[in-house]
Amino acid sequence: MDAGEQVTKLKSIFVYPIKSCRPISTPQASLTPNGLRWDRLWMVINSKGRMYTQRVQPKLALIQVDLPPEAFSPAWIPNQTSFLVINGPGMNALKIPLAVPSAVADGVSVWEWSGSALDEGDEAANWFSHYLGKPSRLVRFDESSAYRPVNSDYARTHTVNFTDMYPFLLLSQESVNELNEHLSEPVSLNRFRANLIVDGCKPFSEDLWDEIEINGLVFHGGELCDRCKVPTINQETAEMGSEPTKTLMKFRSDKILRPSAQKHQGKVYMGQFMVCTNYSGETGKAIRVGDHVRVLKAFSSYDECIILGSPALPFGTD
């Protein structure tokens, strides 16, 4: 279905430099082959190289991450005084040089993927080990050699850094507002850890967007985001509850959205995974808050779009 002249705007852009830690809200962001620049470029791992996320370490939600403001300018190159700055409750600030480290950590794993990453050294390892109370290390995705395809048959040719699934997650402010109408205590949109927040459309209309355009970049919808337990974690306190998942189950489950399906998995959905289909590495190409979002193609019903996600893994957007 051609959605015609339906237009909305990009309200916010969020980049999550360290997987499962707090995002940076930025007025602009440039793209890489794996998504937004700096997004999930770092990850905290345990002594066996396995990822730590808020699912098992909710305290990660309290870690504040900062980059130089100019880091989000297109074609910006770090220098000797460029750092990723990390802060956590009760901890001194940790500064990680943005220069690519030389040490290698083998056997790093994210869900089904396993490979090598770049190790950020003992100071970072000690900082996270002390904060989490368990042996930990900070690793960086090796953009020069590592290859991690999207774990979905619908977007297998696209790649990501340490993101759970797709390079981008899009969500509308209206959808969050509508959800909050059903809740006794409203939740912030930061529960859903989206990259692109749009404004000016009907609630949940983004579910059916098959193709959109932002500043000349074309994004194709992959599948609806089936939510894990991360949205039940208060991002300001790291406390876990039952909402909003309990309420979402009443009107955003696969059984509700696609009642005619032969099999339901008891999942709930909030947001749409996306890939960029015309990114070519063009220097200076970026998206900016305020950009118009033009819907090029849309599905007519939930029977046409992909909502089932992965049957085996509790993926989300961490």
C-alpha cells in the first residue's frame, strides 16, 4: 500500500555507546554499515566472554556514558584527547581513549554470535568488576574485521555491532503516550531503548511502516520488536517490576495483533526494527532531529507485517 504523503518528524535520536548502559541524546547522528555511529560499540563481558545486559545486571542502567559533542558530527575523527567518559553511582569517572585499542579478547559472545573483540584494558576491567561485584571486562567491537550479521532471516545481509538484533529501532512518542493511558503509573520512553523517536503520527502506526525516508536515507522495516524484560526495569533506579509488560499483554500481544495466526508465542511488541537499504558510506550523510520522516510504503494490516520474531531467544533491543 502506498502511504502517500503521510509525513511525521524525527523527534529524538538516541545512541547507546555501551550495551545496556544509558544512552546519549544527540541532535544528529551519522550512519555506519552497522547502524548509528558509536551505537553499541562497547560491551561489558563476564569472565567467560559472555555479554552482560540489564536482564542479569540491572545496575548497568545507572551507568552514564558521555562522548565529546563533536563525536556526532559527520566525518569527525578522534584525537589523543578524545575519550569515552563513564560514570556510575559511587564510582570515580573512567576515561576510555577513543583511539582503537590493540589488545584482543577472543571468545566474546552475544547471543548466538561468537568472535574476537578489542579489549579496553585492566583499568576498565577493574572499574566494571568493582561496580558489578563480578569479574568483568570492557570490549569494543572491531569494526575493521569483525562481521556480525543480523540474526533474522528477513535482514541477514545487514550487520550490527553488539546490538541484540537490528541496526535501528524506531518508536513513536504517540505509542508511548497511548501505552501510558493504560497504566496507573506512566513509564518513560527510555524503557524501550529505541534509536529513533518519531512524533506526529497515530499511536502504533509505525508498526505497519514497511519503508520510510529520512534525509534521503531509506529505512526498511524488518519486524516488530518483541520485548524482553528490560522494559520492566526502571532506568532511573534499576528496579524491576511487572509493568509495562503486564499491560502490554492485554493489547499488544501476538494473540491480539494477529488472532488468526495458527501459533502464538505469548510475546508483546513495542517498536519496529529497521535497516537502512541505501547507505553507501557517503561522508557527511547524517540524520538530524527535526528531519521529516516520509512513509514510502506501509502494510494494510498486521497479517502482512512480521510480528513473530525469534521463537527461541528473548531478544529485545539492549
